[in-house]
Amino acid sequence: MGRIRRAVWVVIWVLKGLLMKLSPPRRVVLLATLIMWFFGTLTLNLGENDLTVDLRRWAFPILLIVLMMELKEKVLARDEIEVARQVQMALLPREHPEPAGWSLWSYMRVTSRSR
């Protein structure tokens, strides 16, 4: 029972962490796809005819679209950060200033690109 309970909690925390990183509209879409996945098929009574829709067929493509949109935003943000880094590097002086009568020193450390 301990392993099953732990697995359930891990799944809950992973989903919660994913939901907190998404924008509010994407949270709603993700929850809608999870509901679609769990309910499976939907049957509607339309008088003398029944309409059956397989929701699982639509859940995966919608989830894939949401994840692709998140990936696109991450790539755009990374590109914007790289442009900002280049602008900051261009603002730094090319040579160390040496004013008369002063002894200056400086230190600069560039952040890692992996972040």
C-alpha cells in the first residue's frame, strides 16, 4: 500500500507543478483534456438518435498542442534573453578605463547559458 500511495502522490505533485507553470487559459485546456481522457466516450440522447463521441481521440492532440505552445514560449524567451545578453555586452566598455591618478580594477562574471 505504501508504494501505491507514494506513486499517487508523486503523480499529484507532478501535475500540480505542471499546472502552476502554465498560464491560466492553458491550465483550463489541460484540465479539460484530462477530463476528456478519463471520461472516454460521451453519449448524447438526441430524441430517436444517439450521438456517441470518443473524447480520448481528441484529448491527446489538444494536450500535444498545449505542450507545443509552451515549448514555443520557452524558445522565444531563451532567444530574447540571448538578445538582452548581447545588448548588455555591447554596453560594456571594450577597454578598461585608466584615468590619471587613479588605480582601478574590475571584475565581471558572465552567467551560465544553461539557465
